[in-house]
Amino acid sequence: MSRARIGLLFGSFNPVHNGHLILAEHFATRTDLAEVWLVVSPHSPFKQAADLRPDAERLHLVQLAIAGNPRLRAEDIEFGLPRPSYTIATLDALRQRHPTADFVLLMGADNLPGLPRWQDADRLLAEIDLYVYPRPGTLLPDLVSFPRVRVMAAPQLDISATYIRESLRQGHSIRYLVPAAVEAELLK
């Protein structure tokens, strides 16, 4: 029996937006991945926690956004792990919970240069494949240090959760930036 390859797209999803969903769908349907899991992170060690919506609310928005898509899944495993969240600890927990899956880390090219500073980066780079997608205005570093990295073409959209939050604060439309169900929830 072959092992399912699962893509992991980590993020605070604060809030989830169409850029996230287009990437997840792209990887779920145009690669060897059986599914893509959107791993909702409670707190990235590289981000401030002050502007984060509550964990359960961000998870709920992801669930609304992917409803009806069997290739995408909202994953809350980091909610039960120590904070701040480290990718290697999440990967260990996922492997324990899903021993028949092979996980692939999906990462924007803008995050790759900083990866050597991540917790247990050497172990992470040795144990998991990484599918790296381009990001607007970002050049890839020399990939000699990253033998398990595969650069994958993907749509490049310059949509940010920061822009969406600022639009909401200013009373501007977020239509077409987020799925309709997410927009309705955010405007309640």
C-alpha cells in the first residue's frame, strides 16, 4: 500500500484569503499530493501575537473557506502543542498521529532564506520534502543548501491578510479577496 503524500501549508490565516486557497488548490490538484492541509498556527515565533484573531475563530474561517473541497483540510494540531509553534514539533506530532502519511512542507520563496534559523532546521531539511512556490518580488537563494527543495510553479497573488484587516478597519470592501462565506463571517 502506498503512503499518501500530504502537503502542509502553515499560516496564521488571519484571516484566510483567496491567495491561500488558490495555492492550496493548485498544490492539491497539480502535484503528487493527495491532499493539502491548512495548518492554522496559534502563534508564529516570527510574528507578533497582538493582532491575531482568536485561534478557534481563525480555524472556523478556514473551515468555512474550504467547505466542500475534499482535497483540502483545516488542521488545528498546533493548538495543543507548546507555544510558540515550531514546524519540527508540529511535524513530529503529525507523524505520530498519522503514521502512514508522508508530509511535504509548502513554503513561499520568501521564507526559504530564513529556514536555516528555524528550530532544528538541519533535522527538518533532512527529513521532509519542501515544495517552494514563487512570491512576488522574491529571488530564490542558492538551492545547494536545500537538497530536498523542489521549486514549483504556482500562481502569484499579492494578497495579504494585513491588507484585508486594514480594509476591514477602514470599512472598505473585501469582496473577492476572501470567499463569500468568510466575508459574511468577518462582517458580522
